[in-house]
Amino acid sequence: MTQAPQQAQAAASAPAPAAPATAPVGPASVTSPAVATRARATQDVPSLLNRWQAIAVAACVLFAVLTAALQLLGWQANRAAADNTEQLVRVQNIQSTLFRADALATTSFLVGGLERPEQRQDYEDAIDQVTRQIAEAARAQPADSEVLAALNSAVNRFTTTNTQARDNNRQGFPVGAEYLRGASSQLRDEAQPLIAALTTANSQRAEDELGGQHPLLMILPGLVALTLLWWVNTQLAAVFRRRFNIGIAAAFAVVAALTLIGTGVSSNQNNANDDLRDGSYRVAVNEATARTAANDAKSNESRRLGAQGSGAVFEEGWVAAANRVEDNASRETLPLWQAYSDLHFRVVDLEESGKYDDAVELATTVDESGPTAALDTFDEASQSLVATMAAQTTDSLRSGNGLLLVLAVLSLLLGLGAAGLSTWGIAQRRKEYA
């Protein structure tokens, strides 16, 4: 009788059987909105949004500033290249004109007595041009002022000694020849090294500035900014389940476009500068060198005749100068030089055959058939070509340079606009989160 209640009590205290497991509904990979909300709540999203905004804005601002700065540097480099090219041509013209003055003085000295008035006027015009251009060069390039001051002093000593040679020659004093040789030696020993230093310095500056465009460097700020914007977009996409943020995407497009345009313009300008360096700039520099050497050669021709049979050393100087002319003269002026060179060898043949007076007469004649007229023709053509090629170089550098300045301003403004777009895009996510 007592077993039944005990069995009932045991059955009541026994654990109930487990309910059968319920199969999951739908794929296990789907996360409910509630779970996603809880996941976001654990990340401090407002702080993340602030951090991403700061990164995006900094990327755009730095891109704008660096890109604009590089374009401004390119603009300034072209301006400096044009200025230095003008200074280089100015210095070379001083050198050429000085040697022309020396050639005029030594040639007129061979006549004896008072030289022809037109030759004296040509000499004075050459010295006036040298003095004026030294002053212009000092104003144009302050870095050259100290050397130019020393050059001006050397020119004054050259002209003073030449005046003494002229005065003694006019009176028939033999000492005049010594003064003349002293003047030519002063030109080569004192003035020439100073001009060579100026030429080297300005040539180096001009060529450095012609290479002042850096297309590859222009790419770097854009690549860094694009990388950071892309990273910010991926972070936003991971949290908000949106593949693209419109503001970040728009900023990305602006930066990419500016990078492509800026690099393209810089590359084109760099290629154009290379063409100028190898084209009109090189012709101007080489032709100026040829003009200087040609007048040096004419001076050595007259110094040889002035030595009356003992001027072999001056013929060596003539040959060295002639080689420089042939190495540097253009196709337009080389035939004119060769016309003078042929007449020079006639002068040498006359002297070496004992016909000294005939050699002097040929060397000093102002007729078109003489070497003086032939050299004048070369000198005028050479000077004109130098001026034309130098102007072509500087005009090309300055005419296309405005685009770099405009692009620098646009890069700065649009880069800052891209920063604003990034801020707007993240602000939309901040509102959504709130």
C-alpha cells in the first residue's frame, strides 16, 4: 500500500526529458540588425568617424599644398631659366664685343699714324656697348655684381692702355706697339678669366632651372592622398555596410584628376624645356662662343703682322680660336667664317713670301674683298642669330609658364574643396549613426 505513493513521488521529482532541438531558420551567416547594432555599439563609432575625417581632410589639404607648391616651383624655375639665359647671353656678348674692340684696335694700329675715323668710331661704339652691358648685367643679376665690378675695372685698364698705344702710334713712337701688346694681354689675362667665371655660373644656373620640372615628384602627393582616402572609404564600408561614401568618392575623383592633369602638364613642360636646352638655347650659347673666338682670331691675325716676322705664337692663337669657331658655329654662319678664313691664309702667304706690306694692306683694307669685311659679315650674322635664338628660348619659357601658375591656384582651391567633400561625406554617416 505504501509503494504506490513512493513511486508517484519519485516520478514527480525526476527531471523532465529535454525538448528536441529546433533547426535554425535561414543561413547561419546572416546577422540580424539587432546583432549588427550591438557590434557597432562596442566600437565607439563617433570617435572613429572623427579620426577618419581628420585623416581624410589632412590627406586632401596636404595634397593641395604640396601640389600647388611643386607647381609654383616649376613656374619659378622657368622664370629663373629665362632670366639666367638672358644674363648668359649678355655676358657672352660682353666677351665677344671686347674681343671685337681688341681686333679693331690691333688692325687699325697696323696702318700707322691716325687710324680711319670709321674704325675708331667702331672701336668706341664697342667699348660703350661693353660698359653699358656690364651695368645692365649688374642690375639683372646681383649675384654677379662683384665679378662684374672687377670686370669693369679690367675694361677700364684695357681702354686706358689702348689709348696710350694709339697716342704713341699717332706720333710714330715704337713704344706704341708695346702698349698695344700690353692691352691685348690685359684683356686675356685679366678680363677673360672673369668673363669665363660669369659664363660658367650663369650657364649652370640656366641649365639647372631648365631641369626644374619634376613630373615624377608631382605624382607622390596624389598617390599618398588617394591611398588614404581609399583606406578611409574601406573603414566606413566595414562599419556602415555601404561600399562607397559619396563624399569620400568625390574627393578621391578630384584628387585623382588633379594628379593626372598636374603630372601631364609638368611632363609636357619638362619635355619642352629639354627641347629648348638642346635646341635654341644651345644654338645661342654655341654661336656666342663662336663669335668671341672669331674676333679673337682676327686680333691674333693683326698681332702676328704687328710682330713683323716673329709672330708665330700669334698664329698658334689664331688656329686655336679658329678651331673653337668651327666647333661652335651654326650652319648659317660657318660658311661666312670660312670666307674670312680663306682670306686670312692669303694674308699669311703674303707675309711668309716676304710681301709684308701687301699682307698688311690686305689685312687692313675695308673693301668687301678683304678679311676685315668678311669677318664683319660673320660677326653681324652671328650676333643676330644669338639674339634670335636667345629670344626664342626666353619667349618659350615665359609664354607657356602661366599655365603652371593657374594650375597651382586650381590645385590649392580644388584640393581644399576635396577636404570639404570628405567632411560632408563623413557627416552623412554621423547623422545616420545618430
